[in-house]
Amino acid sequence: MAFDTDSHSLIQKWQKDARRVRNEVTRFNHRLAETGLFEDEALAKLLDSHPYEELTICTMRPNPPAYERWIAGEARGLDGGQLLDAVKKGRFWISPRHVMTVNPVYAELFRRLMSEYREATGLTIASSDGALILSSPHMGVFYHVDLAETMLWHIRGHKTIHLYPPHEPFVSEASLEAILLKENLTDLPYSPELEAGVMQVDLGPGDAVSWPVHSPHRVCNGEDLNVSISIEYTTPKTVMLNGVYYFNGRVRRMTGVNMSAQRTPALLKPAWAIGAKALKILAPRKVTAETTHERRFDIDFSAKHCIAWRGQAPDWAA
Ligand SMILES: [Fe+2]
């Protein structure tokens, strides 16, 4: 690694008080690009070494409207360099799952990054995971909510993230309960009126942004290859909050009693969270990306946008 993480901070500059990240959208700058680990050659090598079964490949309509869903595909027979080339030329995104915690080189960087973040913010972080996402021009992510605290470290290209407040009408307790109970993936109902509450953040190389837990968001890429790390982490407060939502959701479904996280007495919340943990072990996993998204295309340089559809192409891809 050309970048010496022992003598340089990865985080360069906070645009507001780092200790307010739990409560406010907070921007800062970083030096991940200087490690050399996100240049073409390094990324190709990384993709070659990563197990194919642990690679997510998806597409969707360019600049997706907020209600659009993604479509999963395959990229068998391509080496890392070809795959990266296809991301640049095509219209899809790939993510080598768990690379930031499993690959020794990237995992070391991730540990350093989280250590600096923990120190700057003063947060107690119970667990963390980072997803490296390589995405084509004009790709995006639809309106959704993440259950853990989330931030995006952007490294190459340009994108815009649209962030919404973490409460009704942008996200309901019922939606959070259904996601925690694994009845739904993380997508949310969307209507154009929600744009009244949007905060738009433009991200270029070296920019990062974090937002309060349960803030819905969606993303649109610019006209270039995008390389980012999406990081999720949990704090004891988040674990307890999600435990309350989970427990209330289970009780509501079993008894019909209308529970509310907002009205749960503060002193009972730890007990709620413990109960949720016990119930969670017993609950079957109902919905996963694998069961809800069949593979509908193959990456192919001879096809339009490098996507060869299996069967009928969506109307927007024709
Ligand atoms: Fe997200």
C-alpha cells in the first residue's frame, strides 16, 4: 500500500461537529483514493480473488425513479479486468460481498477507517460492515431504509444521494417492523410528495456522508464509473431501538395489540430488546434477495449496455 496509514489520517476534514453524526446529516472528506486500492488494476485483482458466489450483480432503469426495483444477473466467464470494463461501459452495478471484512488487505484498511471514525465521533460501535460498490454511469438505488447506522465513503466518479428524515411520513413504524421481521426487503413505499422533505447531497471523489439511523434515501449516479464504500454499523442505542420495533411488531401480529415504539416507556426498552433477541432466534427468515430476485440477464460485451436479457427485456431496456 503506497499510502502510509500509520502516519496519515484517512479522514481529512469534518464539515460539522463529528460528535453529532447520530442526529444530523454530516459530510466529511477522506483519502481512501491515495491507498491505490481502488484503481483499475487493484480492483481487477480484487475481483479475480473474490469468490464468484459472493458477488452481487444488478441492473435497473438508468436514473431510476424512486419506486423502481433492481434486477439480478450473472457475469460468468469474465476475469476481473473484463468485469470492471463492463461496469464502465454498461448499465449495472457489482458488489463483492463482505470484501471489507474478509479480504486481508481491504479488511486492514476498513479496521483503520472505523477506528478513526469511532475516535472522531465518540460513538460506541457494536458491529460494522462495509460494502464496496462498483457502479455504471446513470445507475442508482431506489428509495429504501437501512436498519443500521449508515454512511457512504465515495472514492471515484460522481453521484447524488437524496436523504429524507427518519420519521413519518417518510418511513413508518409499520415499515420498519416489517423489514425487521423479514417480511419485506428494505424498500419503502414512495410518493412524489415526499420530495418536500428531501436533502440532496452531491458526492465527488474523496467525499463522505453519514446520516441518522432509519433515514430513507435513494441514489443516482452521474456520467462516470462510481466506486464507493457503503458502511453500516450498529451502536447499543440502535440495537435497542430495533429491538423495540421488532418486539412490538411480533406482539402486534400475535395479539393484535397496537404497540408503538414512540410510546414504549424508556425504562422498559432494554427488556423489550432482550425479548426481541429471543424472538428473533425463533423467527424463520422469510424474504431474502436470493428468493425474491431471479437472475434475469448475463453480462455480455456484444449486448446493448453489456446486458444480454434472458427472455423478455424490460420495456426501458429495449
Ligand atoms: Fe442504503
